[in-house]
Amino acid sequence: MRALLSVSDKRGLVPFAQGLVRLGFRLLSTGGTLDALKAAGIAATKVAEVTGSPEILGGRVKTLHPKIHGAILGRPTLVADQQDMQQQGIEPISVVVVNLYPFRETVAKGLGDDEVIENIDIGGPAMVRAAAKNWAHVAVVVDPGDYSQVLSELESAKRVSANLRRVLMRKAFAHTAAYDASISAYLSQVDGDPFPRELSMTGEKVLDLRYGENPHQRSAFYKDRQIPKEPTVAFSKVLQGKELSYNNILDLDAALGLLLEFNGSPTAVIIKHNTPCGVTTAATLEAAYRQARATDEVSAFGGIVALNRVVDVATATALAETFLEAVMAPSFGPGAREVLAAKKNLRLLEAGEGLALPGVKPRTQLDVRSVSGGLLVMDRDAVEPATEWRVVSARQPTEAEWRSLKFAWRVCKHVKSNAIVFSNDTTLLAAGGGQTSRVDSVQIAAGKGGAKLKGSAVASDAFFPFRDGLDAAAKAGATAVVQPGGSVRDAEIIAAADEHGMAMVLTGVRHFRH
């Protein structure tokens, strides 16, 4: 019996190889894997000694040879295959242990294009695919996590079962598919083509979820194969609490996306059903959270919180006062962990110190949504600089109103359209969205905000089609408004703003969120 071992990920390699030798396998190997085996005192034959051909082109060609691929692809149940193998002096290989050059890790290091391209594996995928195709007779192992199960079956039955070989085959093809997709994604990115003719996307499963949006729907959570450069939900560390649910993950992502709009002062974001119900920037994290919660304490109950500073004891104490589903932050201080440990079901996610850096920018990766029979792919929505805004009212905004308008506009693009947001310069006061008419969204927000909307700024994600929405905002107490403009009735809307003594700013850019 022969096994071929050629791995970049050498976790568990030596004990696995020792187990194979103990079971009577003769090992073939190449390059660094061969060196690792010999350093551990494990006998292995160099592939070149089997093929009779030396490694060439600086190691680019080692295993691409009939005596290797014939040994992997040969079918013992087919007479013609056996005759060919005998004529060519080919002995079968029944176990292939291969994982591929660290392409994604090389990209993540920010190395140059030449070095990244050099880390595209050729012989490895060829061997993996050959062994997977011949799964009925060959066990292909690409994941060190499978070593123990393979050894266990070999020890007990002298062979790997058909069920496990089938599982290993699926993992092998998924491994090479993800690898090729990573290469395609890298090339599209560096060549400035985010929407290639053929789009390949893969993910690595983080966990199976108890259910999806509803209990009758199955669900799982996957993370990107490419290591992101910005804070993400998928790459955050779960510190405590119940298993994350499908809806938790959606809400955490919404909270993180909004939080990244505010990377200067300590900021707290509270999300409920994918909608902001509290956003505040303040001098301290505790003050930011308490004020955000005070915006709508009823909605904050059972909400998702995202914070852009390390959670201290004071903030943790405030968090513990209300039932929450999950809290995401750069990290949690030792005293804070102790306070929140009493909330055993509360999920705590550590997103990393990058979330607290003042220079961190909103996410840049593509936004992908599934529709029946296909995918919709677009750039992430980004807020345009306020320098491009245009005052169209008779009255200019005051300095305080300018600050409030900028705050409201950042929040507005994270509310479901038709989106209406009332705020001052540091706090979301009320929001209305997800309605089929804009005036309804204004009235919902006005009903939530009440008297505290007096003197506020209001943001609308798209133009006011009629003056009724603006009239309702003015009645609620707003003194300044920011909106894209572009309606056939813009002149009428601007006249209405002047009538109410409101300052109006047009951005020229809308922020629908369907």
C-alpha cells in the first residue's frame, strides 16, 4: 500500500504519517513535506525516484507525471486499467494527502503580484482532483482535521469506508473550487474588474444555525475565504452567550455597518429587527450607550448593540441593566467581562482593536443578495462628502444644524426606505422607514420622537415626491432638512421649506435600502 503526502499545512502531519507507516503504508513525498518527514525520522520516497524525472523549473513540476497520476487514477476493477499500469510499471496509490499552496495567506500579507501568482498551486489541485474523481478506490485527505478518522478506519478495517471516502471527495472538490475562486477574486480585484463575466464565490462554514429566519427554515453561517481588512461579524470572536441565530447575525452586521460611519468619538448603535433604534456619539462610551438606549427604551429591549471602544466596567454595568441579545465591541476589559458574565445568555463578540481606530472606514467589499435563479451584486453604499451638498433654501443652516444634518444623513442610509431620520448633532431622535409612502415614515418617526424633535434636523433617503412629507416634518419640529433632491416638484418642496423657515440642503445622491 502506498500513500502520497504533499502538504502546505503541516498540522498533524508527523503523527498521521507515523500511523500510516505503522499500518504498512509506504510513503511518497515532495519538497518541504519530505523534509519534515525525514526530520521526524519517517522513511519516505522522493517522488522523483518513482517517476525517474527530476523536479524542474524551480519545483514548479514535480508530480505532473503518468506514474503519479496513473497510480492515483487507476481502477483496480477495470482490466484495461490494470493492463496499462502493469505495462508502465505503475503501482497504485490508495491514500492521497494534499493541501495547497497558501495563496490566500500570501494575498493577506499584501505581497506583490509576482509573488502572489507564484503561490498558485498547479500540481496539488491536479492530484486532489484526480484522487477525488477516483474516490471509489482512493481516499483523498485535504483537511488535517480528518487525519484521526482516516487512521481510525484504517486501523479497524484495513481500509477507508466508502461513506468516508465519499465525504472526503466532497471536501476535496470544495477545497479546489474555493482555491480557484480565491484566485479569480484576487485577479478581479487587482485588475479593477469587480463584476467579472463569471463570478465565483465560496465560503467556509463557521457553524450550523439552529434555524433560519423562522424555525421551519434550515440555516448555516459561512465566512469569506479571503481574510478581510476591516472589522466583520464573521471574523469576530464569540466570547460568551447562547449560540448566534440567523437574525442575530443579520442585526449584528447592520449594527456594525452603521457603527463604521462614526469612527471618531465613542459611539453606540442599537439595532432592532435590522433597524436603528438608538445611535449616539458622546465623550464616553457609557454616556453614548445610555443616551442611545434612552432614544427608544422599548425598542432597545432585546436589541443588538455595537460599540466602537473597549467596554469598561461602567459601560458593562449599563449594558447589564437591559435585556439584550448581543453586544459587539473591539474588546471587553477584564472587569467588564466579569460584570457581563452574569448575563449567561448574552452573546459577546470581540471584533478586534481595528474597530476602535479613528481611521477605520466603512466596509468596501461587495454587497451580494440572492434572488430566484441568480445573484444581485453591487458596491457597498458610501456616504458622499458633505462638501458636495448644496443649500437651496432661503436660509442657510446654522453651525449646529450643519452638524445635525451630517449626523442624520449618516444614519439615514441604514434605515429601510422610505427612510426618515430626525436627529440632533450627536443622537438619533427618531426614525421611520419601510413604508410605501414617505409621509407615513415621517408620521411614524414623529409619533416616536414627540416633543424632543423640536429644533431637530431631518434626513430623507430620497426626494420628497410631495410637500406633505416636508410639512409633517416641520410640524414635528424639524428646522433643517437634508435630502437628495431630483423630484419634478423640487421647486414646490423648496418653497415649502422657505414657508416653514427651514434650511434645506440637497446632496444629489440618494440612499435607498430595500
